[in-house]
Amino acid sequence: MSEPTVNPRVARPTLSRQIRDGLLHRIVAGELGEGDRLIETKIAQEFGTSQAPVREALRQLEGLGLIESQPRHGSRVLPFAEQTIREAYIMRAALEETATRLAMLAGTLPFDLLGEAVEEMHRCARDGDVPGIGLASARFHRHVVQAGGNGLLTRAWEALQIEARTAIALMVIGPELGRVAEEHRELLDVMRAGDVETACRHARDHQWAYADTPHDPYGMPRRRDGDA
């Protein structure tokens, strides 16, 4: 699997996120396997930085269930499980359906910002920019969640580490990027139409579609029975 390209239009990520995403890519691609140790000093040397951002990156990967810390032994890679993707998208479906309902009833959806995020996704799709489309997707959904005006819901959503989990899903599922962008345009159109129940159902189903997608650790959809 080739390293992802970076879209210059997207804001430069923090150093800890660059490290996290670099290690994340290796884990999902199988370059780092179950039981492999991650040593802070070696990673810091590789990325030309101090151990502080490395420590933060490892903390985030542990929060994603991809590694575990071992006292006096650093961290080790855990088995990659597609269940981590499914569970996150099920949670997102519930949270974003509720946020959509709250925002539509309150009339607080920022349609201009949502439209900008969709256009960015289409640009990233044309450029083949996988990280960029992931960030634009997360930005789209964050606008919806924040528009719901429920602080507890927003904090629960943020706790899922949406950008990182979106990156995992894009690498593992390997969807057609143009279709990802178009799915968000369709969701935006439904929200603009003003039918609350239809919009909530669409917001929920948008996430469930990814939860129900079968996948393997190397980004290729698994063969279903009956497939050619």
C-alpha cells in the first residue's frame, strides 16, 4: 500500500497527529503486526522530534484500541480487528442522528460551511487525496454535531477520535472517493429539504453503511458468498 498523498489546501496537521497517522497507516497496512513493539525513542528519532509528540500519538493509538502500553516495555501492537470500525460507526450513527434532529428542529445547521466541506471532498476526490477527504468528511459531520447544541453529545462524539477512525475506515474499506463525496452531497441535499425524519434516517444510514461493510486488514472488501 502506497503512502497517502497530502492535499496542500488542508491545514498542516500537528506533529503528534502526523506521527499517529504514520503509525496508523503501518498498522492497517500490516507493516506493523501483532506484538510488534513501539519504542518512543526510536520513533522520535525517525520523525526527528522529541518524545512528547510521540507519547501523545501513542496515547491516541491506544485510545483507538490499536496498541497497548506495557510498563517498562513501551507499547505493543494489538491484533487489528474490524470490530473496532463497526462499533465506532454504530456509535456515530446514534449520535449523528440525534444531532441532526436537534440541529434541524433548532434551525442551526450551517449550510454554507457544510457546502464548503462537500466541495472540498469533491476536490480531494479528483486529486486522489485520501487524507484530505477524510479530514473534510470529519469537518462536515463536526459542523452537524456542534449545530445540535448538546455539549455532552459533542464530547461523546469527539471522544471517538473521528479523524483517526475515518482514516482507518478509508484505508481498510478503500471506497471510491468520488462516491464518498457524493454521499455527503446527498446528505446535505436531504437536510436542506427540511424533512426532519428523512434527514435523521439518512444521517443514521450514512454511518450504518460503513458499519455493515465487510473488510479485511489490507483495504480490500471481503468476498461475500455468491460474489463472482
